[in-house]
Amino acid sequence: MRREREQSTMPGVLKEPRIDAARSGKVVRYLGYAVGEIALIFVGITLAIAFENSNERRRSAEAEADVLSTIQEDLAANLVELERNIAFDQSVIGSIEVVRAHLATHSSWRDSLNDQLGLATRWSSPFLAASGYTSLRSRGVQLVSSPSLRRSIVDLYENTYARLTGDADRTQWAFQESVWYPLIVRELDMVEDDNDSPYGYYISDYAATRGSGELDTTLGEHRQALLMGVAWRQEAHEETAAVIGEIGRFLEGGR
């Protein structure tokens, strides 16, 4: 009887470990599948993020190149504008010197100097292209990835150009309104003929004007302001050319 009972209990004793082992195997496989799925999801998310970051960098690089190319074109136009300003103001300075020399040495006015006198009252206002820089400011100057190039562009527009279009030009307009216009009304008359002269002034009462010295003094002050303006324009021209070179090297890949 004992032997039979032992034999009858054997299957039950062996069955439980098999069930536990089967259950354990299923859990391990389940965990393996779960870990695998998590790993695949993680890899997928990582690849998606990397792909999006790559696209974002590409879009940013393209936007940067477009803005810099526009700025470079603007600066090339500004070189021409600054050269025009410099040449015009130098011609004005030359006319001032001719008129002042005549006032100092001659007792009568010559009509041949009418155009020189008219030109002597003028100056050039710089009209500098800035569409590319305006676009950069709207997008954020950090779009330019090179810190040194970014500083060069910002300094050129915010300091150098601002001085020309702000301080220098405002000073000339103020001088024109407060000094030149009143003097022109009092002592000069515009030439009215058919000689296609773009300027043309003559002195109403040469002896009185020469005697008061106001015209000579005004011309002298105007000359000094123009000399300063020419010097600033020359500096701006050099700086503009340098920034054009920086942008060119950057776009060519010299980053």
C-alpha cells in the first residue's frame, strides 16, 4: 500500500515544477517582447528626432545663406552709393574753396561762378540698402551662426551706417534749415535762364555780402562738416568692403 501511495503521489509532485517553469518561460518571453518593443519605440523616436533636427539645421542653413546673400548684395550697392556720396561731397568742397578764394581776392562777382556757388550750398544724403539686414533682424541675428561675422554685420549697420544716416545727415539738414536757407533768402538769388544748370545762385549785393563775411564763414563751416562726412564715408566704404569679404568667405565654406 505504501508503495502504491508513493507512486500515486509522484505525478503531482512532478507537475507543479513544470507548470512553474512554463509560467516562468512565458514571463521571460513576454518581458523580452516588451523590452524589444520599448527598444524599437526608443530607436524610432530617436531617429525621428535626429531626422527632424537634421531638417531643421538644413532649413536654418538655407535661411542663413539666403539672408547673407541678400546682405552681400545690399552692401555691394552701398559701396556704389558711398562712392557717389564721396565724389559729390568732394566736388562741393572744391566749389566752396573756389568761391571763398574769389571772395577773398575779388571786388566784383563773376557770373561764371554761379554754378560753383550753387553747388557750394549742397551735400549728399546717403541712401543705404538694408533689406537683407531688416530680414535678419526680423528672424533674429542669431541666425548668423558665426559670432564674428554676426558682430561685423550688426556693427556696420547699427553703428557705422547709423552715424552716416543719423548724426551726419541730421547735422547737415539742421545746418541747411537754420543757416543756409536764411542766408540764401537774404543774400542770394537763383539763376533763371535756359542753360540747364542744376544749381545756379548769384550774390544779390556782392559788396555787402563780401563785407559782412557771413557767406564766407558759412562756407567755411559747411566745408568742415563735409570733410568730416567724407572721412566717415571713406571709413564706411572700407568697412563695407571688409564685411562683403567676410560674408563671401563664409558662404564659400570658410566657417
